[in-house]
Amino acid sequence: MLEISHSKSSIMYARELLRQLFEPGELAGTPITGKKSNAHREKAAKPQLDPIRVNAVVKYTCKKFGLLKEGPVRASLSSMLNKEKAAPPMDK
């Protein structure tokens, strides 16, 4: 976690912390909430990320940066996860 200690943005800090706490396979295509999508109501809801670790990231980030609301941090993490599932796998 030393690599993220100098992050200037709470959003970037939370995203990097989430990447450190979860394996890439856990993050790809996994929502934070596990709720059904309004756009795809016919599909079953996907299992959510471990809420204990997600809440720890959000609460720690808010405390570290003096944020009063968790919403923007959660929204940013959700957006990051949506982009992770949309990104094509990289060839090695």
C-alpha cells in the first residue's frame, strides 16, 4: 500500500486500494451492490464484491481525506468496475 500513500485524489486512492485488496478476477464484471441492473432487468443479479472489504475501503478513504459523504467514492468504484468488465483482456 506504500505505492498509493501519496495519492492526491480520494477517488484515485480508493480505486488503487480496492485493486490491492481484490484479485483482478474478483473485480472483473462484479458489481459493488449485487443489485439487478435497471437496464437489464431480465438478467439475474451478479454476486457482489465482499461488502466488508468494500466498506473498509470506502470508510478508510473518507476518513483519510476528511470526506463527509461516501456516495462519490462508491460511485467512482462502481464506475471503475464497469470499465474493468468492458475492457478486453490483455494478451501476455
